[in-house]
Amino acid sequence: MLKKRFSIVTVVIACICSCSLVIAALLYGLQSVTGSLPGTLKFMRALSIVRSSFIESVDYDKLYEGAIKGMVNALGDPYSVYLDEESFKSLVTSTEGHFGGIGVVIGMKDNNFVVIAPLKGTPGDRAGIKSGDKITAIDGKKTAGQTLEEVVAQIRGKEGTTVEIELKTVTGEVKTVRVIRSDIKLETVAGEMKSNKIGYIRIGMFNENTGSDFIKKFHELEGQGMEGLVLDLRDNPGGLLSESVKVAELMVPKGPIVSVTERSGKSVTEYSSLEKAKYPVAVIVNQGSASAAEIVAGALQDTKAGKLFGTKTFGKGSVQAVSNLDESTGMKLTIARYYTPSGRSINGTGIEPDVLVEPTSENGENQLNEAISYLEKELAKK
């Protein structure tokens, strides 16, 4: 009997030890994955209390979604956002070249929601919204305290509906515009020959077709006798980094175009294999030139393959990646900063043009004329 009791005690102790080891392993795993065991336990405790004590029935999917959104917002980075089903779909369609809304790209600067650029020919552009305008209210609701994604979501909507936007212009004027939303379809590349063998190409933004469209237009103008190029990046809010590299490869001589550096210090550099620049290039930029547009402008300026005209650029030098959380939601997270060929980070500072040219008219025709004049002088040297 004593031997039997001893055996039972031994089994019980063994089970307790095994359970302890399993629990320890689980806790260690949680610590490894989350980075904070106390924080994880606190979150689970809060979830348990809500589930057991909240006065109304709980939608658990909403709780998890809210927790993810709050986690990303806590990073304090306006370009890192949780993408719910609607936002995720909008992001995918915008990179494909069409999306719903008014055609205005917004960023954060000095804790303000700032218009990076109104896309040419869109409802926002026709309503008179300008680069640098601050969005202070939407449909009567103040934007202060909201996230960038929340502001964007309020501006977007069904085609044919109206949104009322309160703006503070760069001159300090406060005005309200009413804009009818539409389906925004973008042709990002347009170009033509100017006089004296000078080609002109405007890139409105960088979506998944921009690189191939630019290459096609570039060779088309070559066939028409182009010997110098005006590259217009004004009010170009950026887009896909990969497409900006494809554009730069036709103009930047052999060497680095852009370096992308992660938190770990790991850096990936995109290179051009072009033996030498074929034509002089004049690039026109302004405060609406951002992100991928700044990559192209910075590479041309640093390598002396192009000369910049206009005004200082926006200064968005960070790189975002989108991760799927399931089939219909995702997370856009800032994962790196990019650097120009000379090692410059322009995040928050922007790029100063080689020749400062303030616009004297609505369309900035004087900036274009200045760029063309420069190219004419360069071609005359040959």
C-alpha cells in the first residue's frame, strides 16, 4: 500500500513539474514574441475583464481590430496605419491607378494635415485645393486629434457624393470648399516635344504602370529628336519606390540611385547601369513633390545628371511596407528611411532646388520657361 501511495505521489509531482515546464515554455514564448511579458499579461487581463463584465454583448472582432489600430497609432508615425477592409481595398486600387475620392494626397507635417498635392484634373484640383493647404475640418468635424488614415477615410467616399473641407491656406486664409467625389482614374505620365529639340514629360505620381509608361514616352520623344528633357515632378506625391527606380534608370549614370536602410542597419541600394547620361535634364519640383518623386529628384541632383528648378520639396524620406493580416485587412508600417546617392536623408527637410524659382502664375509657367532656357543654353554648348 505504501509503495502504491509513493507511486501516486511520484506521478503527481511529475505532472506538476511537466505542467510547470509547459507554462514556463509558454511564458518564455510570449516574452520572445511580444517583447514584454507583463504587458502581454496586462492586455489579456483587460480583455478578460471586458469579456466578463461589460454591460453589453461584446463583438470580439471589433475588440481585436481596435487593439491592433491602437497599437499602430501608439507608434506616433503618421505613415504607419492599420488598414481595415475598406482602407486596404482603397490602397490596392490606388496603386493600380484608380481610386475613389477627390484626388488629393495628404501628409502630416508639424502635426498638421497638409495637402501634399492635388492630382491634376481631379475634383480637388478643380475646387482650388493647393499644395500646402492645411485641412482643419471635414463636414464640420475638426481634424485635430485624428489620425491621418481617419482624415483620408472621411474625404473618400462614393462617387457623386459631396464632402465639405475647411482649409487654411499658406497665406493664412481660412476657406471652405465643397467637392463632389468621383472615381479617380490616373494616367500618370504625359509628354510632348517643346521647341529646340527639348522634350517635356510630366509624372503625376508613381503607380504600378508609371515605370513602363515613362520608358515608352521617353523613347517616343527620342524618336522625335529629343536632345534635352524637362522632367516635371511638381505636385507629385510619390507612390511606389520600385517605379521611381525604373524612371531614374533612364537618366542617372552608372552608380547608386537610392539606398534604403532598416532599423537593424541593413541597407539595400538600387543601382543604375546606364553608362552615361544621354541628355541634359532639368527637373521642376515644388512643395508637392514628395517621397518617390524626391528619390528621382535627389538622384539626379546628387549625380549632376539633372538640375533642379522650382521650390523646396515636401520632405518624406521614409519607406512603408504593407503586410496582410488576413485576406481583407493589413498594416502599413514605416520600415526604413531612404538616402540619396550622396547619403542625404531628406525626411522632414526636403530638397532645395539648384535654382529657386517661385511661381508667378497659377500654372507656374515661369518655372517651365526657366527650365527650358537652361536646356537651350546647354544644347548650345555642343
